Amino acid sequence: MQPESTPSFFPYLCQRFESLVWSCLDSDLIKSAVFHAERYFAMDQQNHDARHLYATALLREGQTYSALCLVNIPREQQCTGCLELKAKCCTALGRHRQAREALERALLDLSYMPSSSSSTRVAPLYPDSAALHCRAGVEALKGNIPEKASSSFRRALALNPHLWEAFEGLCAIGSCPEIDDLFPPRPAPRKRSPPTDIPNKPVATGAGFFTPDAGGSGNLFSGWKPDPGPPALFRMGPLAGPRDSLISNESVPPLDNSFQVHRTTRSQLPGNIQTLPPRPLSSADEVGPVPKKLRSTVRQNEVIKPSKSTKMELNEPLKKARARPALIFANIFSSPGRRSQPTTSSKTGGAGKNANQLGNANPATRRSTRLLSGTATKAHPPKTRDRRRQPAQSRTRSMESDLDEEALTANELTHTPSPPSNAQSGSEGSPSTSNWTSAHEQAAQEEYDAELADYYLYNLTRRFASATRALAMYDSQKCLNELEQLPHAHQSTSWVLAMVGRAHYEKLDYASAERAFQAVRKLEPHRLWDMEVYSTLLWHLQRNIELSFLAQELLNINPRSSQAWIAIGNLFSLQKERSQALTCFRRAAQLDPTCAYAYTLSGHESIDEDLDKAISFFQSALRADPRHYNAWYGLGTCYLRMSKIRLAEYHYRKALEIHPNNAVLLGCVGMAVERRGDRDAALSLFNKAVQIAPDNALVRYRRAKILVSMRKYEPAVKDLEYLRSTSPEESNVIFQLARVYRLLGDEVKSAQTLAIARDISPKSLNKIKKLLETVKDELADDKMDEG
């Protein structure tokens, strides 16, 4: 990542990567550590902390040469941390003189300060639950207990979605759920902004409850986030300026109770809904209206006594009043169905009235003792007398009073008592717009950057998981599409390029796969992972020299790796040294008993000599990995050669279930179906195979064979001519083309094609003589040569 394009959250992202890599290393989840360390190093290759972390993870994984290449950079670019890691790598490789030289150079730098990526840190004494579940799943997978492994991996990912080994384990089992289930999409973080001076105006619903504005997405405080600290009940700082009333704007000094300042008043409502009682802005506003609570008429005339702490602050004339306060800050009274209550002190939100009281009372007398303390109550005796003239009307059971009690019940259910100190701290921690300073802005920006770092890391892991799952399900095209959507810095890493090579290899696009693996070898020349696939790719491409060079290098890197012995076995197989190849494959299986590929290659190497022995190898491969489709394919081939058509078709179809986009497997199933006698079904399978892989010569050749057996000569000629243009040196194709021309009655083209076949393969002279001596009708019924 270039410095000019570094986002503001990059320092926080570095901290996240460092913490994640070290936690994986401390929990012995080395492959997860390598994965995340490579992501960190790909984003900033000039960062020595990232370089040290990546080298440490590779060293712990056993890829010592790759770790040494990372820190063995030019001398002017090396730091003391690089020298210390170089000494570790040289010690592991037995290069003790080079390790001593590196340590002596490191001692010369007395001013070096170890960074956060160094190993001198406080490590946890015991792994967390997610790491233990992941390790349990790995052991269950190796022990061939897929149900236990799947359960452990799912629990690990539920606790920590960044444990890469858990996700790869699910993919290996074949029970990986959808990405949205394992990694649900997260909304993009939003920066905390200064609070608005005027709270959102509530809207009255048909049920009589206040609901948030539509633009607030159900949250009245969507534009405001509290500062870190103890939780508070949505408190905001006092608002400056005059406060409104029904008929005049009366300036009221700010109170200690900041929640009271921000309560919703009737003067804030439109004219047509001023008859509704007010209620505070609480969590009930966010979750929607509270279901209406049934009232009981038994308590209509019951008088509830106030609490002891409230009595001392009450005005004596108000004790006998029947007016109910609509806003209660704390649950002081125990009966939600009361008909009348005394007015509380300044801790209460205010007094609520029913519709008849609002219609007859003087609007100017509305805000008095319920907004101020007991002292302010005594200053307005006329207002008290006005309210005491309405006791008879307050007992009228009208629709407005019903709504009034519903709002009161909701307020009591959604508010809990809070000490005065918390109210003051809430006001200080949530400044108003006028008190929003540069320090608050900086804190909001830091919080936003930290959330962005977590969001970026989660989405990056989610994108890699989507591509890996597609490759495990053998959906190669989807895997390539997902990899193309990664950031450019990650697309040029060896991990991604190896996935690209494997995806093209499964698509049978060997040329593209070869280019991808060559790029991997250039970026990381000492890589061991995925090299067994690369060696098999070179075997298919008949690249003898490249395969020999690869086998020698892998053997020098780690002579105890299964990848090296598989490459050597492929080399001997390409040179027709079957006994030597079998020895190498057995050695690979001994070094890694869970390597199903070594058993599979042993079976393919034995299939021409001993079918029973080959079947045993394929069955061993399936015990190591039940989803290894090559072993299912090998068993199908063995049974087909033994003329056990039903068993062959069964095993071919099992392989096709695992890899449904493989044209060769489709052709094998079609061949078994054809041998069973169902030519139409076989032809449809061959057509599907050609549609998936139009350039695959094997499926076209088999489709041409079945077309000839069904006496469809014209389409067979098209397939054979296509194969002749793509594979001009293949004598079997040319011989079959000459045969079809003779069946069509074109003797001239048949003779010309036979002459070409004789020149390419002089050994086929006997077949040519037999073809010329065969009568046309007998030729049509004759079984085609297998080639």
C-alpha cells in the first residue's frame, strides 16, 4: 500500500492484525497466523513490523526458507529485528556461522527499540474457547470424525470468525454453510456527530403512542453516540435558549436533571395532537409502541401514598389534588393503574392532564411547579387553585384519559431509577452542539477509525472465505470472480495466486494454471503448499525438465515433506518408471498419513498392473479424505476394467457429486451408461461435458465414438475434424476420421486420411489394412478402436 493512499484507520488496522496474529501463534493455530500475517504484509511491505510477523509465522509453520527470504533483504534495509529473525532461521537450518554473524550485527545497534511485533510481550496463560474448539476440530478431522469436527469448527467460528483453520476445516469436510450464515454482512460504521439542539419531534400514532420519525430509522438518537463510560439513560446536555410553552416562550434556567430538559412537551406537538399526554424519550421509542395494558376500574378512586423521600418536597395544597403527572423519571409509585397521584419534586418529569382538563384550564398556567422545584411551586398559587377546580372532570373516562394512562404505564415500564450523579455525568459526557470541541471531534474520529479497521478486517476475511468455499465446492469460476474483487494488494500475493492456479487446474485449463503457479514460484520460491498440484499439472503437460527442477528444489527445501516426494513420484511416472514412482508415493504417505493424494497417485500408478492393489490404494485415500474425488474416479475406472458396469457407474457418479463441473467425470459416467446400453442418456452426458469444456479433447473423442455407434456420422466428422486441427499428431483421431469418411462413402478422403495416419504412425499399418479389407456394413457394426 502506497503511503499516499493509506487511509486514516490504517494504524488501527495494524494493531488489529498484530493482535490477531499473536493470538493465533499463542494458541498454536499456525496456519491462521500465516494467513493473517500475509494479509498484513501485503498491505504494507515497507512495514518492518508486518515483515517480522510474517517471518515469525512462517518460521513457526516450518517454512524456514520462506521466512529467511523475508528478512534476508539488502543490508541497508535491514533492521535489528530482521537480523535477530535471520539468526533464528539460520539456526533452524544449521547455518550457525551465519546466525552468529547476524547476532553480532544486531549487537552493534544499541539504539534499537523492539516494536509491538517482537516476541517480548505478555502472552495469555491459556488459549480461549474459540482456539480450543478449533484445535479440537482439527484433531477430529485428522481422526476421521467429520461430525465432531464440523461441530467444533462451527463453535469456533461463532466465537471468533477470524480463525482461518476452522473455516478451512469446514470446507475440507464439505459441510461448509453459506457465507452469509457464517459471516453475516455488517453495516458500515458511522462517525459520531455533534448532537442537535432540538430533539426530533414525536409523531402520534393511532394507538396513542409516540413513535420516531421515519427518517430516524427507528432510533431517535441515530445521529448521536455516547462517549465511552458508564451506561446512561440517553442523557444529553442542557439546551441553551428560551423554552416554549402553549402561548409564550418562557426562559427557564437549566436544571441538574438533564433528562428533564430533553423531555417531550405538549408545546412541541402539532396543534391537532396537543390533547395527548407527554412521555419521555426512552428506549420504548426505539423499539416501537408498547402493547396497551388493560386497566382495572377497581383502583379508580384509590389514593396511592407517595414515597417518604417525596413527601418533604410536596406542596401541601397539592397533596389532595387528583391531577396525574405524565412524566415520571423513576418508578416512585408502585401502582401503574392509579387514577390520581401527588405531584413530585424536580426529579419528576412534569404533570399530565386529561383532555377535559386541557380544554378548560388556562394554557398559560401549564408550566409551573412540575418543571421547577418545590420553591417554584409556592411562587404560583393561582395555578394550583386553577388545577384544583377540575377534580370532577378528571374522573371522566374519556378516550383522552385512556391514552393518558397508557402513556404513563409505558413510561414507568421503560425507566429505571438513576442517581443524580449519573445524570450529571451523562450531561458532561454528551455535550451539546455549542459544547462540541476539537477534543470531542478527535475522539469521535478515533472511534470511527477503530470501527473502520474492524469492518475492513471482517470484510476481507469474508471475501477470502467466499472464494475458498467456492474452490472447495469446485465452483472454479465463482472462486475466480471472488478473487478478482479483492484489493489489488492482496491479488498479487502467493496465497491468492495459488488459489487461482488450483481453480484453473480444476477447470482443466492447464495453460492458465501453469502461468499462475509460475507466478507463485517467482513470489515465493521456497513455498511447499500446493506444490503437489503443480507437479501433477506438469505431469499432464509432459514438462519433464520443469518437473525435474521442481522435484529437486522441493527435496532441498524439506526432504521430509509429502509435497517433495509426490513431485519426485510424478517425475518417475512421467519417465515410465512405475516401481520408482510407487516407492516415492509410499514415502509421501508415510510422512503424512492424512495425505489422500499420495494414496490416489499410488492407485493410478498400479491400475495397469494390479487392479486389486489399485483398489486398495484408492480405498485408503477415501479413508483419509472421503471428498477426494480422484479416488472415487480411480475406483470407477478399476471396476469398469473389471466389467462391473454398475459399480463403475456408482463410483463415477460419487465423484461427479463432489465435482459436478468436471467434464472428464461427466464423460466417464457417459461411458459407463453407454456400456450399460443407454446411448441416448450417454450422448446427453457427453454433450454436457463438451459444453463445460469445449477444448477438452478426451470428451470430444468419446462423443465422436458414441455418435458413430449411433450412425450419426456428420456430427461425428465435425468433432473429429476439430480434434485433428487441435491435435494433428494424434494418429488415433486421424484413423477414426478415415473410418467415418469410408462409412459416409467418401473413398477419396478416406484414402487421403489413411495415408496421413500411416505417415504419422507406421505401427498402425496393420489396422489400416484391416480397415481396407472390411466391408462397409461390417465396419458400421464393428466396435470402434479404443486408441
